[in-house]
Amino acid sequence: MDSSQTDDGRLDVVAVGSALVDVVARVEENVIGRAQLVKSTMELTDLDRSRRIYDLLGPAVESSGGSAANTAAGVAALGGKVGYVGKVAPDGFGAIFAHDLAAMGVELAGSMLVPPTGHLDAVAEEVAGGEMGEDVGTGRCLVLVTPDGERTMATHLGVASTLDVQDIDEALVARAEILYLEGYLWDLAPAKQAMRRAIEVAHGAEAAVALTVSDPFCVGRHRADFLELVEGEIDILFANEEEALMLFGETSLDQVIDAARETGLLVALTRGAAGSVIIGPQGWVEVPAVRVRSVVDTTGAGDLYAAGFLYGLTHGGDPEDAARLGSLCAAEIVSHLGARPEDDLRRLVDR
Amino acid sequence: MDSSQTDDGRLDVVAVGSALVDVVARVEENVIGRAQLVKSTMELTDLDRSRRIYDLLGPAVESSGGSAANTAAGVAALGGKVGYVGKVAPDGFGAIFAHDLAAMGVELAGSMLVPPTGHLDAVAEEVAGGEMGEDVGTGRCLVLVTPDGERTMATHLGVASTLDVQDIDEALVARAEILYLEGYLWDLAPAKQAMRRAIEVAHGAEAAVALTVSDPFCVGRHRADFLELVEGEIDILFANEEEALMLFGETSLDQVIDAARETGLLVALTRGAAGSVIIGPQGWVEVPAVRVRSVVDTTGAGDLYAAGFLYGLTHGGDPEDAARLGSLCAAEIVSHLGARPEDDLRRLVDR
């Protein structure tokens, strides 16, 4: 965390997102159907459904996750200065989540460091009255990894669903060069308000604002909101091809590229093994994916692409350079199980 | 869990041990010293010390652990019928631990399935009065993996330290062909009593009793107790070379082999990359280790050796065959991070 205390206290990126612990299990293809999930997507579940799906899984491995938090960890692993705003409960999973980000040098929002006493009591009451793992616990994401390396997710948000304006650490957000927002948060009215406040603070501090639309289902639920943001509130948009087709209401890649150009934003359109297309008002360019010997687990591929892209932009790279770094980071993350970098990503910067 | 319900309800192995969640982090060599730990050993810590060491670690990955539980998981992965007795708290880590064993088909002791309400309230009170992660939480083992693949452990036992006679599911123990006990439990007076009761039940059911002495420090603390067990209570002994030298008070491998022969037990003496020596009243035999291309993490090597050995013995193998299977299982576990098998171990049985 030394680096964040040097020079002017500016941060390259401040990310706002759902704080989740990933529960990762390898499953056979048929488990996706038995869990009534749609392959390669994320579904929000209540606690009961989360438990029923968990019961279908074999032994799992737990690690810190959350889309924007994975991106924050990636920027830190690249050597960037980064902050994170999210909401955890004062339980074991919350401790894991906060520890793992802080240990990478990510600066945490004030409210994540000292859980208010009232909140702690509330948790205790719930535990006394019910069972472990109530809605007031830290959020968790069941990640089902099929033999093809694809990941299908069932997320129980827990306290992450209560993120609100008060959780936005405005002093932290105001230090960002780029504010990075997770589309998943649009599912929740108080979080949506919190995002809008964070955008105001960022604009006030002359920071750029980036949004990832997160998931096709998420685009389906919030298309009007996202289009409104695209038209006046944000500067950088991350979407994969399927999400972009839905967002712009188009049916081909060419049409999406045209629609993206018209927004005037910098758009990073990811296409998995086909690489990415970077679109700006002046034109567009295709950037190939980095070949991976064997895809083990695609969890975090989009998150780490965003990490490389944001690091590149905030370290003097043009968007094409930034996209190349994004591809390198995505390649690292799909070559092992889990959504947080295992390698020292700094060496990727040199390449 | 189907297999345990077939035929006569007999189980190959019932394991009794400390129920722990492993918190595994790769560390540089110098972190061991900064944490004031002794490399390649396990140290018991109170909650404060556990937290201070955790603060020194980088991002970690959490997964179910516990020495005897790893062995139980290994026997199940080999296709054996196995039960487990341990103690978890009604928290997230407890849920992980119970899920991961049950998901492998390990039958859990009754007390692990439905935590008594009184206990649940006790946890809630502690949480309300203090901070998360009190002594009443599920135990955790910080596993520091150095670049050479060696693991150094700091264990905070949490509720595992309160295992007592009431936790011994006698009906489960009585179904075992071999009762397998973790030496670590000898650190705790009520657990020691619980072990003695389990031994009585096993003997009453004509089961064999196996003990692993677990750790050189553990032998140092409980040498007299362990020697008493060796002289009259147990049938099978697992120890590595260092532990056996301490236990028998000898200074060379030859002397240890002689001392082990005199006990009349079946002794499996593990020697890391040098393989193992199997000693019985009639003589002894050396069994080589299985070569591993690259040792990633030695966590669980002894536990999985025991799994292969116990599976071999309970499936018609002679001790030498059993030791070969033990070596194969140990080789699988050291080739990846974590102490639970990743591969389908059944194919090892065929080899």
C-alpha cells in the first residue's frame, strides 16, 4: 500500500462493485441443468436457492471474487494504484474478502475497514434467530466450472445488496483518474443511487467514468438505464459481443460497431477467443486475443481484460496498447482456476 | 454416499480429527521468520497470533482441510467407505467443511449435521460481544507455502478445541474396519478422553486402530502418551522419520526400525522423497516414493499417503501394496496446491 501514499495521492482506478467470495467447483455438464442455471451466465439467487445449488456441488475452493474487485486486484498486480468500494459483513467471508484486496495493496473504502457496531449486533441477532449464512452475511458467488472451462454463476448478494450512498467513500472516489462501475449493481435501487453519486463525485474531480455492463441478463434488465448512462454519464464502456448486441438492439457485429461509434465513448468490445474490438469516435481497431495453451477456467477473463485496459490507459498507453495488455491479463487468468491473478502481472507490462 | 448404504453398513475407515479450513497462501521464504514460525512444522496459535500471521500473508485461497479429514477425503476419492468425526461451528467455514466432506461421500458424525441450538446461541453471544472469528468459530489453519513447495502451518483450533466424548458418534465408529486417529488431538484433555472412548468402541467392534503422530512438536509434547498407546492400544502407526526418531528416542533409521519391530505394530514410516519403510513384527520393507515432475505444495502428503495405505489394507492388499498406493496418492497431492485430491484417485487403484 506504500505506492498509494507516494506523490499526490492520486489513484489510477477506483472500482465500485459487489463484494463476493467465490465458491468454485468443477462440475459435469449436466449439473448446470439440474441447478436450472443458464450456462455461461450469472443468475442472482435468494439464500434458499443458493443453498440448494450448493448442495449439488462437489468439494469447492473458496477465494475472493466480485467482478470489479477482480479488476481492482488485477490493476494492483500490474503495479497500479487502486481503490475499492464494496460492502462486506463482519463474518469470516468478509474478513477473507477485505484481507485479500488489502494484501494486494488495494486501498479499501473507509466503511469496509471498521464495520459499525450496530451492524455487528444486527448480524448477531440474525444468527441467534436463524441459521448461519443469512441474507446479512457477506455475499457469495457459486461458480460452476464445466469441463470446457466455461463458468456459470449463481450469486447470493448478502449484504452486498444493501450497498447505498453512505458506503460511497467520496474522498477515495475523488482521487481516481478513472472510476470503474460494475453493471451488476444496477439490480439494486440503493446501489443505483450510490453509483449515481459516485459518478457525480468523479465528474467533479474531472475523472473519467467507466462502466462494464457485466452480463447479458443484466443488460436485459437495465437496458434503458445503461443507454441513458451511455448518452451522458460515462466515458468508457466494457461489453462483450452478446451484451453489446442486446444493449444497442442490433443483430450483427458491424451494426454494433457503428452504434458504438455514434455514442462518442471509448468502447472495449470483448469477443473471447476472437479478441476485442476497440471503438472510438474516430474509428475502430481489432486486437487479437493472446493464445492460451489450455483454457482451464474462464472466470474473471472479462474482469482481468478490464484491469489491463484500465492500467494501460492510465499509464500513457493508447487504447490499442491498452487492449493488448487487457488480452495478456485475460490470457493469464483463464489458464488457471480462479479469478484473481496468480502471476506477477508486472512482467506483462514489459512485453 | 450411496456406497455406505449398501451391504452391511460397514465402513472401511472412520477418521477422528480437528475440523479445519485451510487458508493457503504462497509466501516468500522470509515470511516464515517474520511470522516466528518453524519451517515445515505446525504450530497451535491463539486467535490474536492467528490474526497477526494472517496480516502478513498475501491473497489466500480457502479450502477444507484438517489432517484426518484430508485422509477421509482421500479414502473416499479412492472409492472407499468412510466416516468422519470432528467439530465445526455453525458459521460459513463450518458449512464449507461439512459440505466438502459430504460431497465426496464421507459420512459425517451426527453432531456435525445439526449444530445444537444452545451452541448456536453461544456463538451469537460471542459475536455480539466481540469481533468476528472468536474462539467459538470453526478452526482454521494458515498454510504458508514457500517457493520450495514446503508448507508451514499456524493453526487456530476454534471449536475443534472443544471436541469431547459427546462428539464421538459411537454408532459410526463401531462400523469401522479401521479407526484412524489424529495425534494433534492429544493437545486437548477433553479430546484425549474422546479418543480413548473411540478406541474402546473400536476394540469392542473388533476394529483395528491406527494413529498418526502428526508432527514432531506433537510427539515432543505427548511422547509418554503416544508410547503408552503404542504398547497396548493401537495396531497401526503412521510417523515420518523425524517423528519416529523422537518417539522411540533413537538417533538412526536402523535403530528406529528395530524399535518399531519390537512394538509388534504395523508401522508406516514415511520419508518424503525417499519413500517409506513398512515395518511389522516379521520384518520390514522399503517402498519407493513415486517421482513427481514438480512439487508444488507438500500440504497433505502424509494425509494422502495414509489414505492410500488404509484403502489398500481394507481392500485385500498386503502392507507393501498398501504402501505403494499410499505413495501414488501422496504424489498426486504434492503436484498441486491444496490438501484434497483433485484427480479421480480410483484410477490409481488400477495401477
